[in-house]
Amino acid sequence: MTLEARNVVAGYGDKSILEQVSFTLQDGETLAFFGHNGAGKSTTLKAVVGLIPVQAGEILLDGERIDGMPIADRLERGLRLLPERRGVFPDLSVKDNIDIVARRNCAGSGSKIARDDVYELLPMLKSLRGATAGAMSGGQQQMLAFALCLLGSPRCILLEEPSVGLQPDLVEQLFGTIREVCVTLAVSAILIEHRIASAMRIADHVMIINSGRLVFRGTRAEAETINLWDYF
Ligand SMILES: Nc1ncnc2c1ncn2[C@@H]1O[C@H](COP(=O)(O)OP(=O)(O)O)[C@@H](O)[C@H]1O
Ligand SMILES: [Mg+2]
């Protein structure tokens, strides 16, 4: 099991948003995570990565409790977050963005995804090597941010709306790459997406949150038998 959340309660200040959120992800699995605006999707990912504290419950990565750990320790263990706001160095070229993060994340031997690998996984970055990151389209910056989050040895990648600003053909390419990374490298992923049909195609599991509570949790096959909108 890569990631496990057990009865997680979390929120902001004294206020709780998440109510007893529990889920598990095995190596190589992708979880599509849906819910209306303000339902608690981002809050869930923030609690997992450590941007907000857990008020109750436990989070485990590879069987180890991580919910009390500093963010840096969670990143070191392979947790990655692609936030809604693109995380790139805007004044640097694509190549420099990748080189800088690779130097930090791929320093030890045996990293799963090295500098050259991200160009293979996301070929559009090859032709953009010399481009200034901040001058690229939103979709291109999103691809770069995704590349940065893959560098090193990811175990679990948390993706917030990675398809925002991407042309439809690139969405399918990106989702294909997410799937490929998960399956071939035994990485797990949580995918928050408004493109429900596309996300479903690469998902092993589907989870829907409503007002901080998980209202549906099942396999993709189970999700295909229900009307997802009933749960929004
Ligand atoms: N920084 C914050 N401080 C206080 N409340 C917040 C903060 N961020 C989000 N919330 C509240 O938490 C709830 C869940 O938000 P969020 O997890 O961002 O929803 P989603 O990502 O599903 O759209 C909402 O009611 C939102 O107003
Ligand atoms: Mg959100």
C-alpha cells in the first residue's frame, strides 16, 4: 500500500472541513477525486502533503505515519503535489527549471525519473527547452510543473486539475503519461479533475467528496454503474 488515510479530520484554524476521510491506494493505482467547488478536495491533498495539520486520524505512506512530519520529510519519501497554481520558476528556461529540480531530487543514485526521462515522458518539453517558463502558455507551464513533480523517486503524486489550460489532445497525452508513470514505476496518484470522463478512463478508483465527507468510494467499474452527479 502506498498511501492510506484513516479517519482524517482537517481544516483551517479550529474549524474542521474534512470529516473522517479514509481511503487507500495501492502501488501503481490512480484515484480520480471528484466533488463540487468547495467540497474539500484541495483540503484533502493539503492534509496529505502537510500544508495543513491533521486534527485527528492518521496518514501513512508505505506503512509509515507521515501526518506529524514536516513537508520536507514527506517530499523526501516520494510524496509530490502539483498545486492548482503552477509551480515553475517563471524567469528561467524550461531546461534550467528541469536542471535545478533534477539536481536536488535526483542527487542520490537510483532515482526513478532522471532529467532525460522527463523529456521522454513529456516530449513537448524537448522543443520548449530554451523557452522562458513564464512566457509559455498556461498549458505548457502545467506540463513543465508536472515534469518537475516527477523528478527523483516519486511514490505518490497528488495532482490538482493538471489539465487546466491544456488543449484536448494534450489532455489525453498528459493523462496517458500519468497512467504510464503509475503503472511502470509503481507510483500511485490522486487526480482531482473536472474533466470527469477523461479522468475516469485512467482511474482504478473513484472517490467523491461533498461538504467534507466522502459520499462515494469505489472501483471505476462500480463508478460506471452509478450516476456520479447524484453525489455532487
Ligand atoms: N485557507 C483557507 N482558510 C479557510 N477556509 C478555507 C481555506 N481554504 C479552503 N477553505 C474552505 O474549505 C472548504 C473546502 O475547500 P477546498 O478544499 O478548497 O475545496 P475544493 O478543492 O473541493 O474546491 C471550503 O468551504 C473553503 O471555503
Ligand atoms: Mg480545490
